[in-house]
Amino acid sequence: MKVPLLDLKPPLKDLRDEIVETVTRVIDSTRYIMGPEIDELEKEIAEYCGTEDAVGVSSGTDALLISLMVLEVGPGDIVLTSNFSFFATAGVVARLNATPVFVDIDPETFNIDPEQLRVTLAEMDEERRKRVKAIIPVHLYGQCADMAEISKIAENFDIPVIEDCAQAIGAECKIDGQKRCAGSIGDFGCFSFFPSKNLGGIGDGGIVTVNKSELAELLRLKRVHGGERSYYHRVIGGNFRLDPIQAAVVRIKLPHLNGWHEQRQKNAQNYNKLFAESGLNEKIRTPLIMHPKTMQNPHIFNQYVIRTERRDELQSFLEAQGIASGVYYPIPFHLQECFQFLGGKKGDFPASETAAKEVLALPVYPGMTTGMQERVIEQIKAFHLS
């Protein structure tokens, strides 16, 4: 039995006819740029996330980039962010010729550590601290960062917050005892509709959620080259438009999203049960279902990520047995070649460096069978007995 890391076909099976019909309708309309599909998706995502507005954009990366542009981040500015994430989180900062300053992670959640964030800001002199234009916490693998603490820190220093929610649409956390959705807490919430995400399109796409009308207005202005009408440009923007075909497909999938979340959560709980029953918990660290400090839930498991000291050997063994897995991510930002000018070196961010050596994502997608999960665990046990 082969087990893929991700299979997009099970969720597609029941929706294929509706998607084909809808895409055909968009094609026949000849409305290929902007239009009603995007307008309606923006309303639906805002309602789902509990925000005042949402602005469709061309990708999750561009969602981050345009948010920074609205904040007028540029040369000489500093943006604080996690040291352990997909490259776009830090890459968009460098693209604007600003400086990313990395912060180590909580080893339990893989998200930015609020205590390390406090330390980073405390170690800055007043002049350098004034250059900090944003904080970008990442809700990695589908679990919210500790937004209660991060929000307090940001408010104390009057720093805007851009939530990187690319892997976390529908994830929740508690703020002042109230449940809040990812993307509704900071000044901006940046989402991706990349096909592998829990809510994915059939190509690239993204969206930005906001609670202030003035921010929504600027986002809409900047996504069309800063022009309120053709050839008249009030500000400098870019081509960040969401494709209406992608918007139409995401709209079809959105009503099914919570059901897919539940399948992923059940798969994660079953994995944890199987690991415990197999006596592997001394060899494998399973992901948290509920963080003991923040009591945040639910984790939506865009990825189910275990930790093991023999990660590379285990991954090779599983591959030989027809079981796919993934490493998200093998190199923390401070050790990336393109960021060497920042002066980072081994040992600077111990939690991130250890995670990069140990993390391994196992298949957790909707439609995965219990038999597939049992085979994954059987082979991991076989590896440790060999």
C-alpha cells in the first residue's frame, strides 16, 4: 500500500462537476479580471474569519508583500518575524529592502516565542526600536501562535501585526477569554489558496483580512498598481489581483472547509493514539493537540509534524516502503545563503535549528484511511526495531 503525503482527489470527487460547471461559467462570462466572484469571496472569507473586510490577491506571498507595502515598509525599516517558516515570510521583507530580524520559536508549537520576542525588543536601543515597522507571527502547520501575548507586546510598543495565516485558515485562539479566528487579531491576516492548503484553489491565490476600512481601501488601491482609475496612479502598487477562476473554485470549497478540518483533526488524534499504543513515544514527539499554556484549540493540521532525532534515516526508510513524508523546513532563515549578510551563524537560534533537524510531516489529508495511518505507524515501528 503506497501512502502519498497529499492526495487532492478525495475532496475533489464530490465537487468536480460543480467546479467544472463554475469554471466554465466564468470562462463564458469573459470577466477574466476582477468581477463578482472576487467580490463575493471577499465577503464570504470576511464572514468566515470574523473580520470587517477581506481583499483578494494573487498569492499568499503577495498577501504579505502588499500588507507591508500598505505600512510603507522600506529601506532602513525592521520587521520582526519567526526564524522558522516558509521562505516567503522573510523574503517579502527583503524584497522591500527592509531588514528582517529573526526571533526563535517555541519548541512545542514551532511558532514564534513571545518571550524571545520581548527579549529581542528589549535588547534594541530606542533608535533601532523605532525602526521596527511590523511583527509577522506565523501560524505554522495550522496552529495559532500565542496571539494573546504577541498582541500585548505589539500594543506596548505600538507595532502593527501582520498574521501569516497561509497554513491556518479556520484555526482559533483565545484572546481575553474569547475565541478568535486566525487573521482576525492583527492588523492584517494573510492567507494562501495554494492547492496544498486546507482551503486551496486550482492554482495560486490569496487574500488579506482586515478590520479597518482604510486598510482595505489601501489594499484594493495597491493591488491595481495604485490606480483609482485607469492610468491615474495615486500611490505605487503592483499587479496583485486574484484570478476570478481561483475565487470561484475557493467559493465552492469554503462550505466544506470545517468538515475537512474535522477529518484532519481526527486523523491527528488517531496518529497520537497509534503512536502511544505502539510504544513509540520515547522515540517520536507527536504534535500538540492542545497547548498546555494557552489552551488554544483547534489546530487544523495543515501538516501533522512529528519530531525525531533520526529524521533523515526515517524519511529514507519510509520512502523505500512507499510512504511519503515532508520536511517543513530544513534550514532556518538565519542560515539561508541569501541572508548571510545579516550575520547569522549556527547556535544563534537553538530551538529553530533543532526543529530543522528533527521535523517530519506525515500524511494527514482528508480522505486518508485508517489503514493508511496504521501502515505508517507500523513502518515507523519497524524502522526503530531494525
